[in-house]
Amino acid sequence: MQAREYLDAIRGIKHRLEVAEKELEQAKQDMYALQGIDCAKDKVDGGEMADLSDKVAQAEKIIAKIETRKRHLVEMREEARERISALPDFDMQSILIDYAIISKPLWKMKKEAFYSKSGFYKRFNKAILCFGKTYGDWLANLDIFQ
């Protein structure tokens, strides 16, 4: 994995967290909407009774899986923040944190940095190159798309 691919994957975590948050909210709404079925008047025998507690337990499992996925995504993003923060140049750190962690659009970063377009992209590419050199071995053995 190259440095830019890694940073783009970390950048995508923001979207993945938003999706997980929506899934979590939907799972909670589904759990709150569970209702028991009154089978007292039914004359059906046999089969397995679907107990409300089984449905709640299943919904809790789904919620726990989503929360575990969210926790894993946040840990990945924090690990990336630590790696980027360890770079020697503060300017490179701020560019990469804005890009990968905060997910700012490049045009907005360029505007806030008061650089020309070519000057900004030169610094941006230099920051990615520096990150790749510093953590090349680590990046080579990383599989973020699990």
C-alpha cells in the first residue's frame, strides 16, 4: 500500500463512520419497535414460539457488532493521527491531518493556507512523500481494507 492510498483510506473513515452511525440508529429504532405477539387466541400447535427476549437479544448482537466496527474505525483514525503527528515538519503534519483525518477538500486547504495552486500541491505532494518514506515499511505491511 502506498502512502496516498493509506491516507485516502483514512479519509474515507469519516464516511464509513457516518454510515455505521445511521445503521446503529436504525438498529436501535428496530429494537424499540419490537412487540410481542399475543398467541392466546390462536389454535396453532407445534413449532417454536418466538419469544420477545430472543428478538431483543438478536437486536443487541447487531448493535454490539456495529459499535465494535465504529470503535475499530476510530482506532484506525487515531493511529493515523499519531503517525502523522510524529512527522518532523509541522507544516506537513497540518496538511496531512487536514486531508486525511479532518477530510477537508483540497481547494479549501489551499485557500486557508494562502498558497498558490502549484505551491500548495507541491507542499501536499512533499508531505505525502515524506509520510511514505518515514513509514514505508509499516505501510507495506498494512491491510486497511479488511
